[in-house]
Amino acid sequence: NKDFGVSQTDADNSGLAPITIAGGYRSTGITALHRVNLTENLHMLAEFGVEFYSDDIQTSDIAREDYEFETGVSVVWDF
């Protein structure tokens, strides 16, 4: 319920449909990560991932789609 549940009180205030998710299987996903060593201590990481939600989560108004894409770029300094 933490990420996708909507209590009756929250539903009354937001207009979303109330839903209680009991727990269990959440999703399946995969992430690809590419690392480039710019210098001995400076590294850049690029990330791309996709996550497919379970049927319970798909019924929540908070989950607008039945999947989620994630991308990211990070710069890391190695001490």
C-alpha cells in the first residue's frame, strides 16, 4: 500500500479510486548499465531500465501505465 494504495480518506481528498493492495508480487524488471572510465578516478554511468507491474498494481489509479521506464546518468569520483 505504501507506493500504490489509496485509502478512503486519501480518495475523498484526491478524487482517486480507493484501493488496498495486500502485498505479494510487485513487478518484474530489467536494467542495463554502461560504465565509462573517463580518468583513473572519474567514471560516468548510464542506466536504462523497464519494470512491468503486477495486475494488482495496474488497477491502482496511481500507476498510470502497467510499466515504468527509468533512465539515468551519473558521474562518480572514486577516492
